[in-house]
Amino acid sequence: MKSIFLIVTLLSQCFSAFSQGGVNFEHLTFEEALAKAKAENKLVFMDCYTSWCGPCKYMTDNVFPREKAGNFFNPKFVSVKFDMEKGEGKELSKKFHIKAFPTFFIIRPDGTVQHKIVGGGDLDKIIARVERGLNPKTSLDYLEKLHEQGKMNKHQLMLYQIALNEAFEKEKSAEVGERLNAMLTRKDKMKKEYWPILEKSAYGTADCQLVLDHIFVFYKNIGKEKVDQYLVNTFTKQLRFSMDSVELLKQMQGELTPLDLPDKALLTRNLELMLASAERDVEKVIALAGEVETNENGELWATMNAINAIRGKATKEDLNRLIRLEDKYMNIAAGNSTDYVANYFESLKIAASVGVYFQNLSYEEALTKAGRQGRKLFIYGFMNNDNLKGKLIESILEQENISDLLNRNFLCLKYDVEKEEGLKLVKQFGVDVFPTFIIVLPDGSVRQKVEDIHEVEELKSVFAE
């Protein structure tokens, strides 16, 4: 009876462990992991991460906990993970020359490296990369040794370049790529077996042009879905750069037009936006800015960058048209980016302002904001602006050259010294003559204080750089 109970208990524990799913990362030292791998006839899978690495966190939270991951890794590996900035991780980082995160190693029980993978990704891609590392003839170590012997054919060179790319060995990959490229004919490159190399080629390269020039051959040999995804990714990556070449953008537009791609509408819009930005077409940028409905693919940020490109040419009326988009953009950016969007639109409001843009903030709020932005405060304290001197000052501040200079260089405040915030100003800075102008540095110290202005030149001296 006791034996039956023991068996049931053990089975229950095994089932419980299995049902938890996910990769079983064990709390072992590196040497303990090697010893356990030897005893269990397994390999070691080592995850090298840091606490600040976004892709590392993504793998930890979203990839390795999945049951499919556990089913793949647990029977094959003793899995361990080390923070490369703490404890044993520091030594391992030096030992294995780790330069990027996350980095994953497949290690034999004798401590030698069989394969190396740098970077995260979705589970299926990670499994495919690990499977290449498990296969002796596609593992990085095997291919490196074969390459040293100088006995590689073009297929093996391709496999070696793939392994080098996944290990983030850029220089070696480039060298192997040159050798491979010299051996491959155009017909070779159109074959399915060489697609893993071609699909890494960037826009503007000869290999990318080959795909565009023979699109239907690649559809037949590779499959439309894979080829289309490559082209979407290639166009998208190229557009992420700050492109200012009208000629290149028009070339891309001409190449995109006849293609039947998923997300073509989005790509077309982004190309139009980049082209309008490069041509400094204010009207076109404003029109496209009003069409943004989502930020799923960074459309909002791309549009705001395009607006920046035409700001120098835009009139104050143009800027006011863009300012009307603030609520819409705030809703699209909902979340942690709303502060950035709010600050962006405030900069547009300042640039569009006729006269000085005085902000409605208390002195404490303004000082905090100035410290954050690294700007100085320009404080205007006044009393009874109906008098002649007050009207003179107001007319001076409305002059475009003066107001633009103030708006560009200062966070501007205006206080009636007979009201709450103004009374605090009088007490804090010892002011008893009005109007008064005070320049305050971001650390709260006073750079300059000028009282009882009588003429324009005196006012200009207050904010002269």
C-alpha cells in the first residue's frame, strides 16, 4: 500500500512539474550545470542577460514561460541563466566575450561552445535557431572548424554565414558573404536554399534589386507570403531612417506602386509623408498629419518628425492648423508617451504665438519645468498695465523679433504683482519698482533683474545672450 502511495505521489509531482510549462531554468553554478548535463546526457542552454535589456525581459516574460518552449528545451538541455552584471555572470561575460544581450549559448558538458545566438525573437524563430545549433553540421562550432580547413562549398558557406549572423559576428559574416557572393550565380540566388541569405539584404543592395526585378520567379521558388514579408520589412526599415533624398524616395515610390503587398496602403502613406517632408511641402505634410489614426507602426512619430522638417517653412497660421490635432494625437499616444506629445504641441504653440507665449504656471511649477528642459525663466512683473509705461512695454513685447527671441530661449511668465503669484514674486525677489524683469537660471539662481524700464534698448538688455 505504501509503495502504491509513493508511486502515486511521485507521478503527481512529475505531472505537476510538467504541467507548469515553460523552460526550467535551474539555480546552478556554471560548473554544476556542466556536471548535471554530463550525468543526464544533455547539453547546457545558457541565457546571458542584463536587468536593463528590453529584449531580455521580453524573452523572460513572453517566450520562455510558454509550454511549447518547455516541451522543446527541457528534454534536451540543462538550462541556466546569469545576469552578466552580477555574481558569476561577470566572470562568464569575460570568459565568453559577450558583447550584446541577450546572448544564448549551447554548451557541451566539457564546457566547449557548440553554438551561439545573439538577440531575442518569437518562440518559433528561437526554436529554429536552436535546432540549427543542435545539428552538428549547422552548428557554429562545426562550421567554423570546417571553414578553417578551407573545405567549404557554397552551400556550407551559406550555412556558415547564417550562423555568423545569428551570433552577431558582423565582420566574419561580411567576409564570408563576399566569398559566397562571388561563387553564386544569379540563378543560384533565386533558389529556395539561398533565400535565408537574400532575405537579409537591405534596400538598395544588388540582392534586393534582384528580388524586385524577378519578383514572380521568387514568388514561384520561395512563396509569395515570404517574399512579400521581406519586401514590406525592407521598405519599412529604409523609411525608418531620416531620409531627405527626393530622388531615392521617388524611386521607392515607383517600385512600390506595382507591387501587391500587405500593408501597402500604410507603406504608400509613409512614403508620401517622407517625400512631402523631403520636399518641404507644408500643405501635403499638414494634410497627411490629419490622416493619422494609429501608432501601431510608428505612424505618429514619423508624422511628428515630418512636421519638424517643415516647421522652418510653416507660417504661424500653418502651425495653428497643426495645433488643432493635439487632442487627437494625445488619444493616439495614450499611455507613457502623452507627456512627450504634450511637450511637442507646446513647442508648436510657442512657435505659433503672436507675441510672447506666457505660460500659466506658478513660479514653483515653472522652475521645475525649466529644470527639466534646461531653459531659463523670463519673468515679467507688472502693475496696472493701463498706464503709458505698461502699454509701451506690452507693445515692445508684441514685436515679432523680440517675442520670437523670448519664446525660443526662455520659459516666459507674467505676473500681476498685486495678485497672489505676483505678491509671492515681490517678496521672494525683493521687488518694489514696476515693471520688473527677472531672468532665473534652471537651478533657481537669479542671473539678472532689471526694474523700471524706460525704453526698448533697456528691455532688450534683459534677455541679451
